[in-house]
Amino acid sequence: MYHSKTSVLCLSRFSRLLLTLVVVASLMSSMTVSYAAYNAPEASNISIMPIDRAKFLIGQKFDFEIEVKTETPASAIEVMVNGIAAEVFFGKQAVTKFDKMSTYRINEVSLPQTGKVAVTVTVKTENGIEKRRINYEVTSDGIKKPAKNVILIIGDGMSLQARQMARILSKGITEGRYNDLLEMEKMSNLALITTSGSDSLVTDSANSASAYATGQKGAVNAMGVYANSTKDPFDDPKVENIIELAKRTRGMATGIVSTANITDATPAAMLAHTRKRSEQNFIAQEMLNPLHRPDVILGGGSRHFLPKSVPGSKRSDDRNLIEEFKQQGYKLATSKTELKLAGSPDKLLGLFQLDNMDVYIDREVTKNPAVLGNFNDQPTLMDMTKTAIDVLSKNQNGFFLMVEGACIDKQLHTMDWQRATYDTIEMDKAVGIAKEFAKKQGDTLVIVVADHAHGASITGTYHELDGKTGREAVRIYGDAGWPTFADVDGDGFPDDPNPSVTLAVQFANHPDYYENYKFQEVPTSPAIMANGKAIANPKRSLEGGELKVGNIPTSDSSEVHSADDVPLTAEGPGADYFKGIMDNTEVFHGIVRALGLDGRKHQK
């Protein structure tokens, strides 16, 4: 057939256009599938716990549960692990229930060999058969010369920006160069840690700390468990945590230290198993459980240990947990003075406030009686860290210690960055104590990390020296210059938290509140609830604060967490594991690898 040059050219253009459309359509289809795959699990009536892609230490114990939601009750649930019936593979009989919510459960199982593990679930109902397959990974990595001790230091909510605020205030900056770095920044290894949980992009402290303690993804408010569908906060399938493993497999000493209520999310996640972090009375009594009872417990929160008859107690029963700890051989300290006098006993319980301990500025700088009340002799985080190390290091099998700078987070929630920063500096000094011990011993891994971030950033400086106020007094770019914080006594803390030129710190996620950029002599909440909605707290407007319109739901009266990745720094045996971008569950695996733990072993 004859074709003109024009028709051939048109056909060629049409062919290229058609090919382009096919390619674009293919890419869009691929992108759609990819988006669905990366943003939601495969749609299924079958929930398997532990969840897909879970990674375990060899021999680490966990509860295995399957939930099946169907229109009609299931008639059978068949579970295969690596092609073997689950009951045969685990050597235990399952407990099953058939209903519109059918369940299959085997408690306290483990995976005895390294490698990939495939779990296949087949569910039969009168409407047909449904299958689901997921995979686990089992590791037993170790290092040639394992660490004897691990000190995990968690700055709650301590984002990269929080570290930078502390660096500016503590070390200073001259002509663009920092005069020094923080102790946590002068460590051999650096990684970036992702923070999301199993059910949400933005995490809370319970499940993010639980990821560090268990190596498993968890749901918001949960610790040491996979969240099932029941309302009972204590029946969710459990997974063994780092304190339990350290005690069971190697007879190590263990400790938790925090400036918060010691039953709060981060310290509690090292040992407890519950769907609700708010069950703090339960968590307090669980600290007596020999399976995960720490040898050292230091922090606030005596209200969950005292019987309900004692003023300030939050217990609903007459149990006196403090007396029960004493009966187990614990030395008690309730003040800084008593902590010093306690020396280094084999077991130590220190409770220094009814609730969270007061922050460093209020404890050590302003010392305002209206803020401190009767608790005017609280130890610093440095005091508690040194004492904990002195006690735990007596154990010949080594120790695991978690130290939390807890109120960094709590002060950022109230948008009080000055108090948060002084607490970050305090925690950094505790890092220095840990590093000094590790340097002398040569057998200790020190890890410093946040559990999640806050949306606070430094946008410049703020001053009113030329009469400007509010947003017009925020100095940006070349007008910013330098803040005028001074540390004349050389203790690492600025002498005055409210200098003539301060930092301009802005928050990305907040309720309505008044901002004047100045230090608050008495801490106040940014917003209060009125008629079911958060409104700006009028107390913050008294010093000329400007109203900042909120950008989060009015149901929340405080600044909230962000989904940002957080930095981790580490030094010592096993620190080489931490590099690049890592999932938060890998912190656990870095710890057990450094210690050379084997979940198949049992300490005699």
C-alpha cells in the first residue's frame, strides 16, 4: 500500500503518542498500586499478631494470636508456620474461639532458628475460604567481643532542634562556629531513627519506647504488647522486653531512671505489658514482678506506690508498694540527701515527687517555693544516673540501664522551650557521666536517642531593645545576630534563661495560645479547656503576648508530637550497628547484638 510522507509522519506521531499514553497509564497504575501498598496493609478479615515483617531475637518469647472478623462465625482456623501446623511447630496447643470474632492463640512461644519464617492462616466459614500469609525474621547476630553493659539514654521528645537549642545555650556560638558540642554529639556513631508506630504515622512515648524495649512495632498508648480488639488492657498478646531478656538469659542487673513519674510511658515500656499506658497503678505493682523487676528504680511518681489512705496517693487500694519493695530488700530514698546517704546498695528505690519531678530550672535555678512545694530537695538526673551506675555495676554479669530526660517532652508540650532546653542540658551532663564510666570500663555501649520529635524550630532571635515587640521583634536572617546567653560560672547552664537577646522558637503544631517569646517565671499551660474546646490561656497574655491561632483540633490543649525522624548517637562495643536511616525497632536489635544475648538461654 502506498503512503504519503505526510501520512507516514502523522502515523509516526500517533504511534509515539499512543506509546506515551500507554507508558503513562502503566506508570499511573503502578503508582496507584504502590501508594496502596505503602499506606495500608492488605485488606483482610484476618489479623495476625505479631504483625507482618516482625523481627525477633532468636528465642525471644511472644504470644501468638489471630483474630478473624466475619459475617458468620468461622468453622475452622488452620495455621501453618514454615509449612508445619503451628501447634506442632510451637509444641503447644492453641486456644480457639469461633464466633463473628473468632480467635486462635498460643501463649509464650519463640522462634528457635534464624532466618525467614512464613505464617499462613486459612479461615473457613459458610461463605467460603480466606487465606493470609505474612513473614517474620529471626536474628542472632552478635559481635566478637560483646558489651558487658548497655546504657540507653532517651531524651523524650528530643528532636534535632531540641539538641541544637541545648548546644546554643550550653556551648555558645562565635562567628557561626559552635564553641563546643554536647556530650551526646561527641560520639562515634550517628543514625537517623524513624518513629512511626504500627497504627499511626505519629507516635506517642509508649509504643515508641516499646519499640526500643522489644524490637516490635506497637500501637499508640501500648507497651510490650500487640493491640488486639478487646477492651481489656491486660489481655493483649505480649512480647518479651529487654529487661526480661537481660534477666532471664544472662542474670544481668537492670535499672530505670527518669525525671518523670517512674510509671510513665518510657520507663514503663522497658518492663510492662499493657494496651493502656494510663494503667499506672498496675505498672507500679508490676515492678515487683520478679520476671522484670529492676534492681534500681529512680524518679517521680510516689502517688502510685502509696496506699490510698495517704494524702496525694492515686491508688484505689490499700497496697503500700513502698513497704513491699523494702521487704524485697530495697533501700528507699525520697530526697537528694537520702540518695547520697544511700550509697550503693544491691537494690534501690528512689521516689522524689508525688508525680513528675520538677524541671531543672525550677529545681536548681529559680527554686520557687510556689512551684516546688514540699519537694525542695530533689536530685538531678546526673545524681540519679551516677548512683544507678554505681549500684548496677556491682553485678558481675553486667547491667542494662535506661535513663530518661523525660521533661524535655513535657515542657515542649507546653511550648516552654527554655525549660525543655535546660532539661536537655541536664540530660547531656548525665550522658557525660555514662561516657566517663564507659571509657574507664571499655565494655559499655552508650546509646543516646529520642523516642519522637516535636515541631519546634529556631527561626532567628528575639529582642525588644529597639522598642519593637511581638512578631516585629523576631529577627531573621542578617538581623538575627546572636543570642546573649551567658555562662559565667561555667556549669554548662546559662546564668539567665531570659537574656536581652533570646532565641525565636516557633512551633509547627499548637493550639490557640499567647506568645511573647519570654521566659515564664512560673510555668503555665498554653491553653485551657472551656466548653469542650481549647482556648488560649489568658495568663499568658499578661506580659504582652500575641495570640497565635492554633493549627490542631480544638480538642487538644497542648502542642503535639510530630512525625519527624530523630537522631541517635552511640559509642562503645556494638556502636557500629547504628548508621544511616534505621527503623526504631532496630535500636532493640542493636542492644541485644551488642550484648550477645541469646533468647534460647536461661540463667540458672
